[in-house]
Amino acid sequence: EDPPGVAAPATPAATTPAATPAASPTGTGAVGALRGLGGLVAAAAHSAAHSAVHAVESAAHATEMLLGETHVAAAHKKEQEHAHHESVRVTEEDIAKLRRSVGFDDDLDSYAFDVAKLTSRFKNKERVPSRIRVRIYFVKAICIFGKQVEGFFGKAFIDPYLAYKLGNVLVSMRNMAQFNTNVPSFYRVEERDIVMPAEARLQVDLFDYQDAFGEAINGEKLIGSTVIDLEDRWHSASWRDAMDRRQQIPTENRALINPQLSGQNCGSIEMWVEMIDSVRASDIKASELRKPPAMEIEVRLVIRTCKNVKLWDGTKTDVKVTVDLECREYEGVTMGFPKLQATDVHFGSTGNAIFNWRIVYPRIVMPTKSCTMDLKLYQANSISADEFIGAVSIDLRRYVERVARDMDCIYIEKADLQFSASSGGDDGEGGEAAADAEDEKVGSVQFEMWFMTQSEANQKRAGKGREDPNDYPQLVTPAEGRGWGDVLGGFSISLPDLGLMKKIIPIVLFTLLCLVLLRFIGLL
């Protein structure tokens, strides 16, 4: 029998032999078994072949998919490499840059390694005239130096003068030294003809002036030097273009270097250089170099009140304030505004005093090295000298410099300053008492202050004290401390309250005094 689930193979009738002898029962069972076994083998072979074909097809499909993905990945990678190659493409310009130093002139390569071209460029009469006119414009300088440098003797200010060497020609301006300044102003033009390139080196020196004795001992003392290569400028296309435009040459601030102070900046000099063909020099005039008009500043101080003034005799003080300007550049004395100005006197003050008094200082010429104002508080005496009480100082330099720079008025609103007895007075006034005071506060002053250019001040004129023109601001004479009772109070004279007669009596006394005087000289 065939195994369960397996059908016996069908034998086609056409293939059955017609004359097959009859088999025995035993033979027939063996033949059936063999037939069943053959069917099984055939089914198994068919199934295995079918599975093998399916496996081969699956493997082929998988291989085909893998090849497709590999192809896509390769294409993507190729695109990335192409994009990267495009982003880092090395151009001929990049290659040229790699062959030279930073800042290399492209034009230089065209003639630097060719003797004929090099000679033609720097010796050609069209490019380099036989003689060149050099114009040197010296404007001003700032001198910085170490006070320990030998020969300067620790001076706060020096006496600078210029010297320069053009080629082999040395020019000294020792006779034009500027004394006692660290910011000299030159405003000078020097002209010389040179031959290029033999005389193309310009060296500018700044020296400290020495008298005959000092020069014999120490020699000339160099502050600093700067060197300019004129040939380099002449062959610079950008510089020549600026020179052709004349007004385009920039002003240079060149550092001053002293070999004795290696690595230290000793100041700077403001200057510039022009170069033209000597043949054309007569047609092209030198630029006019003028010193700008001096900037002048006016300072106005209004003293309003004094408070908590020390009582001189224990009960009262005749208060007076003086103001002294310390400034060498002050030129207002010729206009009737002395350096030392004083308020009127507030008589019989019991600690507070009122002034409403204007102090005016016109024509402070800038720049200034020092500008300070000393306010001093006094006990006023009619017969003997005034007695010092205290003082305070104000540094005005930063304010006047700011006005000169910005051209704007500066107004300091009502402010208070404390007088100190330890500041001392003129010629040591205060003596041992001032030395022992140790910053004793002896009163304060309330003031207002204006800083303005002289041109603005001329449009807003104001007189000293309360004189005309009494404007900017208008000041009113205070009644306190100005009456006859206050004046005579110092003589310990008490006057009765006479009412209106108190104002008439002084007029009557003055009239009688005038009559007596006229009688005495024979006019009556």
C-alpha cells in the first residue's frame, strides 16, 4: 500500500504492454512496493528541484538589490566627492599666492628677476628725474622721555629743537629751539633737491637744547628720531597718485625712537613729505603752512555766599575772599583783569556772608601747562593787613582743555568747597597755627563757574564784581553786612535806631566834609 497522503503514480494506459504475462501474487506485491518507492523518490526530487529554483531566484533577486544599493551609494559618494572638489578647487591665483610671501606685490614679479627691466624701471629718466625736489612739512611734536635719562637732569619740561639729514646734508635748527615745553609747534617747510637713490634717506631728529656748558659736558641730547625711505615712496603708485592730487597726501604721526631707550616710544612728530620733479617745482608752489590762531578761553566765577566762617574774635568776622589765578598762559592782565581779584567785605558776619561777586579771567591761551585757581578766606582789617583764615584750590586745566577741544561752554552749578586752615596763606600766613590745624575746616564757599571760548564770551560780556555790564548773570548788591552799623560795628560803636535819619546822616556828614575841604583849598 502506498503511504498515507501519497498518491500512487498513475501509469498511462498507452505505455502498458499488451502481452504482459500474468504475475504471481507474490510478484505483484513487490512490484507495487517498488512503484510506491519510485513515486516517493520522484516527488522528493520534484520538490527539491522546485525549492532549489526558488532559492536561486531569491538569491539572484537579493544580489540584484544589493548591486543596486551599491551602485546608488557609489553614485552618492561620487557626487559628494565632486561637490567637495568643487568647494576646495585650487585656482591659479591660489598657487601663485603659495609661491610668495604675504603682501608680495604682483607687479614686482614682472621685473624683479630681469636685470634689463629692473634697470629700466628704476633708472629710466621718465620714472626717475635727474633731480627731485623734496618738501618737508614739520607741524608739531609730542616729547616723551624718561626723567632718569642722563643729561635731562630730571626736568619736567625740555627745550626741543629740530634737525634733519637728507642724504649727506645735515640741517640743524638749534637757533629755533622752543624752551620749556614738551609739545613744540614748528609749522615750518623745508625744501631740498636730491638725487635718487643716492640721497633718498631722510632722518628727522628731535634734540633737547643745551647751553654751551651743558653741551660741552653732555653733548647734544637726542630725544628721538624717525627715518623715511624716499625712494620707496617715489616708486609707490598709490603715493604718486596721492601726490598728483596734492591734497590727498595724509599727515603722518611718526614715532620718535631713541637708541638708548630700546623698545620705548619717546614721542611722535606730525609731518608729511612731498616730492616732485625739480623742473616742475617752480610751477607747483609749496603748500602754505600756518599756525592756527590761538584758542582763548574765558573763566568766570561768581562767589555767592560763605557759610560757617570761623569767628575771628569769638563773636563776628569781617569776611573777605580773594581769588588768585596761577597760569602762565593768561593774557587778560592787559585788558584790566589782574590775576589777583578780591570781593568786597561782608562786615560783622556771625558765620555766614553774602557776596554775589563776579571774578573774570579772559584770554587764557591754549594749550596751557597748568591752570589753577586759589581761593583764600580773610578777616578784613581797615588799618592793618588782612588776616588769613583758610584757603582752597581748584584745578581748572581739564575744564579749559575740554572747552578748547569741544568748543562747548561748561557751566558748574552752585557748588560748595571747604576752606582749610592748613593750606596756609601768602608768605606763610597762618604760621604755626596753620601747621597745627591739620585740615581744620574754617568755612565753606558757594560758587558758580563758567568756562567758554573767548569768542562766545565777547558776545556775552560781563564786568568784574557787580560792574557794568552786569549780565550773565545779573548780580544784586546784598544789604547784609554793608550798612554803616555793620561797618562801624568793628569799632564797638553802637548807634541808636534813628529810622530814616540813619540814612540821611551819612549824606549830611559827607556834604559838611566836602564844604570844609573846599573852604580849606580856597574855593569857598
